[in-house]
Amino acid sequence: MTDLAVCFDELPTRGGGRIGVARLNAPKALNALSLEMIQLVADKLDAWAVDPRVVAVWLEGSGDKAFCAGGDVVALYRALQETSQSDFPATYFTAEYRLDHRIHTYPKPLMVWGDGIVMGGGLGLMAGGFQRLVTETTLIAMPEITIGLYPDIGASWFLGRMPKGIGAYLGLTGAQLNARDALDVGLGDRFVPRERRDDLLGALAEADYGERAVSTCRSVVMQVLDRFEDRQQAPEGRVWRHRDHLQAMVDRSEVTEAVARLLADDSDDPWLAANRARLETGCPLTAHLVWRMLERHRHGSLADAFRDELALSVQCCHRGDLAEGVRALLIDKDKQPRWSHRDVASVPESDVQALMKSPWEDEKHPLRDLGVGQRIQ
């Protein structure tokens, strides 16, 4: 196995084209997204975007367990232990969000093979793909409430565009979604059985992309995917089965009311119970941040959401509960985080406002240029 953080390849197609293949290559760490990986993928996507031979891009993870199990929060923790005012969080999140936005606005058809675990930063890579492919092993979640962060990587924008209340429920509870759920809530586009991966790549390489115009390439990719999609093999979903129940619990005017209803729910359904337990032991401050960010970006642009998320994520590192959450879950692994507040009802508005205040003036914001001259595909 190569030691490269990301492996790249170009598959030749009929007529002299190429399909760019990027493979995250840290399988022992479930392909957790390091700063190096972010920079390598970003640079290669930029090169492929202007290469007239490249007709499409395929993004996947190494190993059979995960596409990407999240961002490298351990690296964030270690940087903060060296100095509480480390610049690393701003550097890391700026690069990550810039890459995520690039994927959302990528000019060529970009497919994401969302096989296995897809969490946090992994979902940031997947969410903006032209075609997001899920399999029988796909497991998607944004469990930031367990570490004192909040659903970032553009989730402030895309969770709010799900059916009313569903995004808030997923953010508050860190609920795990399978392939059927992903299709139902708009985080996946096609179900393709895992065993068909090699055949699918082969068919994409054998296809005729004509003069390689972007519209033609997209059409050809869709036609090939049509032959491999098989939703009948997808597992039974959970979200749609409980949709009315979830919406009834979360449809409140205040986060404290919604959390109280969620925790008072006496359903013995295993999926609902696991979500309830995650919320009960999760970071109280995170619940407020989930709610506030969805309110702020319900009608805004994706670029504005990323700008807001960058400021908040950096503040969570320097002033919030993230370091303690990572310590308890991933460093000491005692699973006994000492959150800064007893429960959701105990969080004062002033603490939320302190985290929501950007550390930069608008003209100095690291993502001030994001979205200029770009549009969501």
C-alpha cells in the first residue's frame, strides 16, 4: 500500500478522454480528512477542471470500511494543546470549506462513491457531488453533538433544505442514516451495489463522450449510471418511516422546547432510542448552535453559510467545548465529557452570541471571495 495521503489516477476513455480518480488513502484512520489530503484533492481538482482531456471525476476512499469518517479533529485537538491560540483551526477549516464549496460548484461531472462510513468532513466532500452514489454499506451521520462542534461543512445550508424539521433532528441527534435514508433526504442520488463498483468504472471508461462538452459528459455519465442503479436492493430506511413523528417533535419555536420533547419521547424503536441517548449525553451548547445556524441560513447562499461556519468553527476551538469533547471521545476515551453547561436549558444567550461573533472583519475574512463568479450546479 502506498504511503501517499491521496492516490490519483486517470482512466483512459474512448476518444482519448480521461476520468480522474482520487482515492483518500488513510484506511486505518477510516480516511479521516487531514489538511494534507484536503490540499492534495483541491489542487488536483483545479488541474482536472482545466484539463480538456478530463471528462469526469470519481472520488472514493481506500479500504472497505469508510469513504471518510470525518475531519481530523485529533489534529485540531493537539494543535490547541500546544497553544490555545493556535492558527491551525483557521487554516484547516478554511481549506476544508473552500474544497467543499469547490465540489458544489465543480464544472465537470464529479461522482462520489459513498461506500461505508461517511461522517462529518466526509459528508462535506460528498454533499456537493454531481452524483452521490450510495451502497448497502453506506452509513451517513453528522454526530458533532458528541464532540462539542456542530454540523458544519455546509450543513447549515443543506440540512435546512430538507423537509421541514428533518435537518434539525439529524443535527441535534447525530442520527445515523443508511443508503435509503440518504436517498430520501437528498444526501444521495443513486443506489449502486458495492460489488458493481469495478464494472461501473469500467463502463464509464468505455463510454463515448464525443467532443467532451460538459453537457455531453454529464449526459453520458447519467446514462451509464442508469444501467447500474438498483434501488430495490437498498436497505429499509428509518427517516421516512418516522417522518411525521420527527417533525411533530422538532416543530417548536425554541431549541429548548424541541430538545425537551425529543428527550421525553418514550418510543422504544431502537433507532429513535439511540438518537435520543446521543442527544441526552451530547453537548448542550451544540444544540443551540445547530438551531441557530439553521435559522440563519434557511434562505441564504451556500457561500455565506461557509463563511459563517468558518467563524463559528474557529470560535468553537478557542472558546467552545470542542477540545473537551474530542478529549473524552477520542483521546482519553473515557466518554465522560465535562461540558461547560449542565443541559440545553442552562445555556445563556450570551454564551451562544459569544461563539457566533466572527473573529474577523468582513474585509479580512479568509473566505471573503468564496462564491464570487460561481453558482451552485
